[in-house]
Amino acid sequence: MRFFIILGYSILCALLLTLFSHINDLLKYIFSLGALFTGIQFFKRHEGRGMRIWFVVSTIVLYFIFSVIYALYVAIKTGQLTPAAA
């Protein structure tokens, strides 16, 4: 059960951070505040050191994965990278 709690919070926080890093509008700061609020809520509800460490590590790893996926999506959509032929 702990795994799914950490994974859920980490996915939400990583998605918000990914949106923050790729949007060039004033709206990006709302995503930053959302990620901060998510982290505060996680730290408030779970006091174990191990769960906090896994939350931070998994959020960072998922952030990089989501950023690569988004960069590939933009590259394919703009025509800089063609999709593989079937």
C-alpha cells in the first residue's frame, strides 16, 4: 500500500514539475505551486524518513522520464524527428 501512495504522489508532483519546466507562460507558476503543495501534503501525512526519501527520489526520476517523453512528443509533432516506419 505504501508503494502506491508514494507512486501516486510522485507521479502527480513529477507531472506538475514537467509542466512547470516546459510552459513559457505565467501559468507555469501555478504548476510550481501545485507541486510544492503536493510535496507539503505528502510530508505532512507521512513522517517516516524512508517514505520521504523514496518520494523525493521517485519524483526526480519520474520528472526526467516525463521530460524526455514530452521532448520526444514535441520533436515528432514539429517534424524534427520522424516516427519509425511500420
